[in-house]
Amino acid sequence: MKNAPDADFLIFDLGNVIVDLDYQKALQRIKQEISSEFHEKLEGFYLTDFHKDYEVGRINSAAFRDAVRSYFQQEWKDEKVDELWNYLLLKIPAERLELISKLREKYQVGVLSNTNLIHIHAVNRILKEDHSLENFDPIFDWVFLSHEMGLSKPSPEIYEKMLVDLGTSGDRVIFFDDLIANVEGAKAVGIQAVHVTGPEVIFEYFKNV
């Protein structure tokens, strides 16, 4: 383990770190389902208050679906809302899970993600179909999800809560996220943080481990 990172915990974001996402693909899919008069609403969809509320568990899945229907003025069934909402989820490359498994031999590994119940159910289906896993519990020691915590990145509270649960200090944690705001948020509470700018970053970081 020459040049191994000096830490006890390795914490990974899900989106575009473990799970591939494509937000534009999802928006284009929604665009096919709505008339042109509502196209201008697409750009602000991920910035809506109801999206943020769902991400921190202030509203449940039923209320979120109703908010989506109202936002686009559609009468979609629940299954259609879920399909459109989950369209951004792509694959979970096996080599990433293999890397986590390898790292787990020397570190405690975990997830810290801004997410929601509909996405997590869909991610679990991908894990089941592609990797014969029911969820992330068999491969991660810690799973921190925003909708369960009532907090979201990049607020300092979510990182501080994670450190309390880990029973450690920020300097013993390395956190990987694709959004610079979340990286800076982690650094602000003393966590070592790495900006994941592409799929090769985590493999390059751990090439000597």
C-alpha cells in the first residue's frame, strides 16, 4: 500500500461517482411528454422547492409526484412520474464496485448522497439486475442519504452529522463528489475532499493502493 491515502474513512457521493447520471437525457425524455408551452419549465425543474423538499424528506413520494404533475400540468400516473424522474439514472459500472470492495479491505467505506426514495428504489433495482445486490449495504459500511437525514449537501450540518455518526474527525475522512460546491462544503468542516471531474478520477486517486 505504498502512497496509500492517510485516512480511516472513504466516503463517496453516488451520482456520477458510483452511479452514472444524465440529467439532460431525463429532461429530453420529459420534453417528449409535454406540449411546447411547458418546455420553458424544464430548465428549472431540478431547482424547484418541491425537489429540494423531497431530497431532505420534508415531503413524501406521493406529495412529490403530485407536485410534478402540477408543475407540468399533466395527469401522469404514478408509474409515469417515476419513469420520467428515474430516466437520469444510467449504469453502475462493475469496476467501481470492485474498487470499493478492494478499498474496504483497508478502510471503512461509505456513501453520502443527496437523493430521494424513488431514485433509491430504482438504484436498488439496477443493483439487483446488474450486480445481484439488494442494496448498497453489502458493499458499504456506511450509507448516508439526504432524505433519511433531513439534511442535504453542501450544508455544513450534513457533514457534521456524518462525522458524529462515524465517530471521527474530518481529517480522517476523504470525501469524493462531482459537484464543487459539495467538495467545498466538506472542506469547510475539515474533511479531506476530492472533486470528481470524470470517471477516471477515483481510479487514478487509488492507483497505488
